[in-house]
Amino acid sequence: MSLRHALLAMLTAEPITGYDAAKRFEASVGHVWHAPDSQIYPELRRMEKDGLVVGEQVRWGPRSTKTQYSITDEGLHALREWMNSSLDYQPIRDPVHMQAAYYEWADPERARDHLRRHIAHYQEQVDRWTVMRESIIDATHPSIAKRLEKFPAEDHERIIAYKAFAYEGLIDRGLSEIAWAEKGLDLIDKLSPDGG
Amino acid sequence: MSLRHALLAMLTAEPITGYDAAKRFEASVGHVWHAPDSQIYPELRRMEKDGLVVGEQVRWGPRSTKTQYSITDEGLHALREWMNSSLDYQPIRDPVHMQAAYYEWADPERARDHLRRHIAHYQEQVDRWTVMRESIIDATHPSIAKRLEKFPAEDHERIIAYKAFAYEGLIDRGLSEIAWAEKGLDLIDKLSPDGG
């Protein structure tokens, strides 16, 4: 259950409300692990029940309060345990590559559209990951800035380096998808020289 | 529902029984789209009900019969329609990269294990995809041989080229994952020079 571990990792930097968590999933963690708000709030409540976080009412606006969660020792233990355990690999299910294997059944112009869409999709992701990676490395990303405040200077290099490394992998993967789709566009031109 | 479309694509080469389909998912299509036997049999029955395939009893061993499915015109139409339609991209959920982003919480030796496992996983996949790709290109793969028998010579180049192209993309992606994990091993050595 990786949402739980993403939340635990997030909480090691500072206490957060469900609203903070949702915002951060949108602004950073969500570029590696997508989670809708509808999963984040109940998961935080389950984690509180399981003793991994503790909730506290904090003031929210002039007349309201919200629950802010802090990670407990048990939560830190659960995070370390997950960090030290091997992940299972899911069997492959790749609709884009499956479709591409049978492009002789598509109109060439539609196959081109699929590949152009593949390029646009990954280009958008690569752009996002690149911005994230840069704001991690120069520590201008607010979550990173908060995290560096909390941990001693001798930890800063690795805190930054591992996060930059994770995004680097996603960027490389995205670029490899783009290069593949570009080869595909050339291939369609070669196989359908009349333009379709 | 890509299992349905994988089955339709498979059926364009020749009629198959559920058993044939399951074997092929293990031997070829399954390297792009994994499907357990428990999904394949009921899906073929649903496709028959939907008029996409037609079942016929064929002899199986000395005293038994099995249902062999052939694709119908409606099935061919459904395949072409899917081939011409754009696929949706699922939001990212990448546990390996998420875990890597927080390696400072793992024992360095465990983080190394994760990356070694990542390399082994993708190396195994790359090896499989490479063998598949080669047996497609030289048409020694039985499913490809069957397919080429069925279609006129002028279609052969594209039948082969698109399938080789699909595997090429998977191979490139696998190699990019391996290269990333190798960079990660170097990074851990740099950040944990005492070996952990």
C-alpha cells in the first residue's frame, strides 16, 4: 500500500493536515505516485487508528479547526520497514505497445495520432519532472526546503541526491518513450509512403 | 478492455481454442500484456456472446472436443475501431521510484538490494523481449509464421516491422531502467562510502 508510505515519507518533514497532503500530492509526490483526494483523507484516518500518526486539532481560519497529523515512532518504524523491504513487480500490461504491435490494422494517420499523443503525454511529464528535479537540486521546492530545515546539515546531500535520482529515472524513461514514438513516426512514413 | 483486443488481434492470424490463447499469452503476447488463464476463458465466452467470435466444437484427443473460436466480421470491425482510437494514459503510480526518492530512510545495503533486484527484473524482461523481437524479424516465431501464411506477401513487411517496433520500445525502456539503477548503485557508494 504505497499511498500510506508516501504519506509517512511526507510526514517525516513536518506535521500536515489532510488538505496539506492533498496539495502536496498535486504539487510534487503526485508526479511519482498519483492519489486522488478521496483516498488521502480516509487513509490518514486509518493511519491514525493504526497508531502511525497522531491527529491534533489546529486552528483553521477565524472560526474553524482542522486535524493536523504528526508521524509517531510507530509510523517512523513502519516507514523504515517499508524502505528496507523489496517491492513486488507487477506483470506488464502495456496497451500502447500492444496497440503498436498491430498498427497494420490501423489507418496510418490514426497510428500517427497515437504516437504524436504518446510524445505529447511524455513531453508534458518530462517537463514537469525536470522542473521538480531542478527545484529539488537548488532546494527552492517548498517541501524540500522544509525537509532540509528539519534535518542536520550532514543529511542534506543524500536527501537531495536521492530525490533528484528518482526524478532522473522518470525523465530518462520519458525521453526513451519519446524517442521510441519518433522512430515509430518514421516507420509509418516508410511503410505508408503515400501518406496513408 | 485490452485483453479483448489482444485476443481479437491474435485471432486475425487463425482460429484458436481457449487453451491455444492461454499458451500464446504465456509465449508471446504476455510479454506485452499479461493475462491469467482465469481471465482468458471467460473473456472468449463473452466475446462469443457479443458476436465478435464464433465458437465451433473441434476434436481434442481421441474422445473429447474443445471450442475453437474464429473472429467474425463484427470482431474485425471492433479490432479496427480499437486500433484507430486513442488510448487513455493512466496516472503514474511508480513504487520503485517513490521508494528511491526516500532512500535516506533505508539501510544502504537494502537500497542496493532494491536496485540490484530492479536490474535483474528488467534484465530478464529485456532478454525475453530481445528473443521475441529476433524471432519476429526472422519469422521463426510460430505465431508470426502462421500470420505470414495467412496474409499476402505485400503485407509481410509491415506485419513484422510493427511487432519488432513494439518490442524495441520495451527493450529500450528496460535498458533505461537498468542504466538508472546502475547510476543508483554508484550514488549509494558515493553517499555511503563506509559501505553502509
